[in-house]
Amino acid sequence: MKARAAVEGALARIEALEAEIGALLDVDEEGARTLADKLDREPAPRGPLHGVPFALKANLCWRGHLTGAASRILDGYRPPYSATAIERLIAAGAIPLAITNMDEFAFGSSGENSSFGATRNPWDLSRTAGGSSSGSAAAVAAGFVPFALGSDTGGSARQPAALCGVSGFKPSYGRISRRGLIAFAPSLDTVGVLGDSIERIEQVLACVSGHDERDATSLALPPLALEAPREHLRGLRIGVPKEWDAELCDQGARDRIRAALEAMHALGAELVSVSLPLTLHANATYQVVSACEAASQLARYDGVRYGSRESCDGTLQGMIAQTRGSSFGPESRRRILLGTALTSDEGSPSYEHAARVRRRIVDELRAIFERVDLLASATAPEVAFRLGERSGDSARMHHSDLLAVPASLAGLPAASVPCGTCTTDGVELPVGLQLCGAPRADARVLSTARCFQAATRHHLARAPLTGALP
Ligand code: GLN
């Protein structure tokens, strides 16, 4: 009965709050109930995720379900297979329950680029939930599900986790199979995990990580071996990049991060001031590289093979132009145009330049891990901003990604863990601490985040509107 009870609890909470939040695009009530009943009849639990309902971002293929990356161009698309991460969770007894809202094709930092309306932040419904995994973060923050899958190409799991007061994790590139993740920028894309605690994320990682021969970029490594829980951080050197500090962050976020650094120091970590000057160019570099890859990936949506089709003059070219022109949202069109221009003959020197700068940023980051074990900073330079405040202003929108993109460019593991709230315009809003690790040091990032979480317990703070939930 436990799995069924967990599903019914999740459905009751969704029923109570989803209309206000807009975190979900679809809920598979019957599928979840059937699976839960089957799991409850099994003689023994399969593991820690047995009977635990979860939500998944709409850019993860889930067989037979509407997982079309919140885009009109994939209207009605039901993939014929499930992403490897979903297959592995189901095999471990977890229950896929709902599909979460997101920025179309994961382009955005606020969830406002969804074709199906923005998600609202459970801490303050007038504010964004961050993005692009807006619905996954809000679904966890609203208590619908204990964890949700997202994706993280340039911060999309970590930044919304921070803005919604939940934990978020971007694994090392290749640690979780990308098979079944609808591509945005394949050299940066990762499956991300958002959860109500770091322990939960560790359980999910242990299940979904590990080599997948159907993804050529999957690391040839076994499932992640977790580190034992730490009681202290003695012996750890935590780098605090000076370029990622004060001037970049709003006052409220800055104060919480300073307190978090002190807490880690009190747990025994040695704090080391480091300098990463090239990472100041990470955001510009990311925007060029990701737009070029996105333009090339999205060329496949031509009205022939997937999703919607519109016709005007009866020619193939006319059909493709009409379908793409009317079915992609404004942000997708902007990125396709930018990426196409930057990979044209005239634009390609900029792309090549960005690729070279990326290499130097990667080298700078790798070198720093000879001196420190982890890097600590804010996840985002601010708390959740108001809906509409930045739409149409891509420079301001991308400001939110500033501290998240360096780890993405270098394929490094990074977690966002709640580190308290600050009062902004009279409301309490959460702040996230980012811990970024050396190449493949996923387990170290998670054990450090878990120790911080156990000592500070900020992850237990709940969005006020969840107070009366069933
Ligand atoms: N916010 C970033 C962007 O708009 C990152 C998105 C992501 O990680 N998918 O590109």
C-alpha cells in the first residue's frame, strides 16, 4: 500500500496547488496508480526509490507520453522509447507521475519561454521559478514529488533549484546517459536532478548513472559510488573565486553565501581565495557555443519528421518555412538565427574564437583543482525575479546564468544546496549555494553538500503556501 499511498498523496497535493503554480504539463494518474499497485504487491522493496513518485522535464522522452520540450513544433509528439534515466528509475521501482513545464527546448532562465505559459514560484506566485527546469523545481518546492528530473546545459537544474529553495545537481558531462534527452547543445547537455534533499539526489544518481552503450558520450564508468556521509569537512580545501563574489551578487544573496562559507569553515573546511579571471568570459562564450549547437540540432524540426506541419504555397520549402516560422517560439527563433549567423561563412570566426576561449576557461578551471577540492559560490547572483521583469531582454535574462555556466563549459559536476532565505520586498526568498567539483568528482560534491545540509538544515524551509497541504 505504500507506493499507492505515496501516489495518492502526490495527486492530492497537485490537486490543491497546481492550478496556481503551473509546474506540470501532464499527469499520468492511471499509469502511476497501476504501477504503484503492482509495486505494492512485490514481496520486497527493490531499493530506496521503490514506490517513490517523481516528475520529469518535458525534454526527456517518456514512451507514449507527451514529452515535446514545451514546444508547439512538437505538438502531439509521443516518443516511441523512454530516456535511459527514466528506464533505470522505473526498473528501481520509482513511479513516473508527471511531466514538468519548462522553457521551450530548455532555452531560458525563467520558465517564461514555455509554449504553455510560465510556471510560478511557490515562494511568491508573482515571481519566476527560474529556468529552464522551472516546473521540475516548482514541483519539488510545492511538495508534489520528492524529486524530479531536469536538464542542465548552462545551469537549468541548478538555477531553478536555487530560486525555488530545493536541491539541484548537474552531474559531470557523460555521467548520466543523454539518450532520450531532447538535444539543446550536445557538448554541454546533461540530465539534471532536483530533489527535496541531497540524500534523495544521491539515491537517484546511484540509480541513473553508469555507462550506457546507446549514448556515445556516456562515460565508461560504473554507477556512481557514493561517499559515506561526512560529519565534518576537515581536510577539504574549498576555493572561493573572487571573480564570482561581491559585485556580481545582490546583497541578500551575498549575505547568505557569506554565512554559508562561514558554516563550511566551522565544519572544518579550509577556505582558499582563488582567482579565475577567464571565467568572466564564460557567459559570452556559452551563449555563442550553445546557440551554434542549438541551431544545428533544431534543424531536424522541419515539419516532415516530427510534430506539427503547416503549409502555405504547396512547396516543400514553403512548408518548412511556414512550419518553423509559426511553431517555434520567439526565444527559439532568436537562438536559431543567432546560431545560424555564427556558423555562416561570415560568422564562423566568432564561433571558432568562442571555442578557443572555452578551451582556455576549461584549462583555467582544471588547473585550479590542483589547489582546491571544490569551488563555492552563489548558484545564481540573485533571488527569484518577477515574472515579466526580464522577458524580451536576453542580456538581463542571461545574467542569471553567470555563475552556473563555467561548470557547464568544463563538464564539471556541481550542486546547488539551499543556504537560507533573504527578505526581498517583504517576502522570504531562497538562496542557493553552489559547490562545483573537479572533473568526475560527483561523489565528493554530493557528500560535501550533504554535510553542509545536515549541519544547516536550510533544506527543510518550505514555501509558505505549502503549509496547509495534505
Ligand atoms: N539559462 C541558460 C540558457 O538560457 C541555460 C539553459 C539550460 O541549461 N538549458 O541558455
